[in-house]
Amino acid sequence: MDFMQKLERRVGRWAIPNLTLYLLLLQIAGTILIMNGQLKFNDMSLVGHFVKQGEWIRIFSFMMMPSSKPSIWLLIAFYIFYYMGSSLEREWGTFRYNLFILCGYLFTVLAAFIVPTSYVTNYYFLGTVFLAFATIFPNIEFLLFFIIPAKVKWLGMISAGFYLFTLVVGNPGDKASVLAAFAVYFLFFGKAFLNNFKTTQRRKNYEAKQVAFSEKSLHTCTTCKRTDKTDPTLTFRYCSECEECFCEEHMKEHSHI
């Protein structure tokens, strides 16, 4: 029994089924507040400095931030997020999916306090749901712009590339958020990647040994140095007294044969 299973036995009963729906309801509530002019994006974002000054609500309100301004594309994004999150929960189980979201949340909050003056959102944190989905279901296809079919593994690679690009050119808040997102991703998938790497290396080493063995000659003439590889038509014999090998042209010259 691994650590995850032991942890599930202890606290698994507290896991929240259909967690993705509640995450979406938070974002829908945030979208409505923005549309009504009651809140702005910056009012909900997580800023460590403001939290230290008493604005504790930001620890929770940043989870209400929608990924974009209200539009038809936001509705599509909500649907896709629900589809991916529900698929992960079915694949992993409720507890493991809850733990994945919880770790992402905690890492993002930690990032906000590491760069306390930067505005931190849930964009990269919830984006790890897509990276996890692309890792587990790599061959599922989405229609880009409702026309172009694309496997989710390629879209996941593009997203990961965008995250890496953000690490180079992004502001401190975005950089910290990306590092938090990668941290939770590798926490859940790092072991699998390491095992796959070891398996690949073992297979390559085995194949290299097989190739080397197949290319190695079994018989080499002591006199002319020709082998069964350089001339497969040759016949070879071994001298039982000196234990040397000779081809058919030189075996008669040997005194013991």
C-alpha cells in the first residue's frame, strides 16, 4: 500500500464528490459579480501583501476569478473544464482528484506570499487540470474553432510550452504561479515519468546489447582474420589441441588438422 492509499484510508471520507461543479459555481458567481460591476478582477486576485494587512477574503475570492471576461467563449471554457475535471475524478477517484486540487490551491497561496506584492490568479493553478487531462487521455481530440481536430496531448504540450515561456518573460506573480502549477503537476506525475524514463533506458540498453551481439562474429580465422560476418560463405573449424579457429582455406595448412 503506497502513501496515497494510506492517506485515503485516513481522510478519504472528507473528499468532496463532483468537486469540479463547485469550482465552476464559484467562477460563475465571480462572473456575475463582475458583470454587475460589484467586483473587479483585481478585487478578487490573491495578493500576499493585502492578505497580511487583513484582507483574508482574498485567500478564497481568487478562486472565483473566471479565466476571461464574460463571453460565449467563457461558457465553452466552463464546459470543457467541467468535462476534464469530471473525467479526472472518474479516472483517479474522488479523493485523489480532491488532493490534486487542494495541493494546487495551497501551492498557489504559498506562491502569493513568496511574491507578496504581485497579483496572483487561479489561471495557472486550474490550468494544471488540463495538463493532467492531456497526460492521462492523450489521444482524445478537441475541435479547435469547431473545425480543426487536434489531439489533446499536442495541446497539452503547447500549454506547457506557454508556461515555460511565462517563466522567462512573465511578471513575478505569473512566474511564481507557474512554478506552483508545475510543482503540483510533478508531485502527481513525476514518479510515473521517472519510471517511464527508467523503463525506456533499460529497453534501449537491451536493444543495444542485442545489436552488438548480432554484429559480433562467432568465428574468426587465426591466419587471415576473416570472420563469419565478413564472409558468411566460409566454413570454419577449430583445432582441439591449440584451440584456434581456421577458415576452410587455411585449415589444411595447420599442422594439427
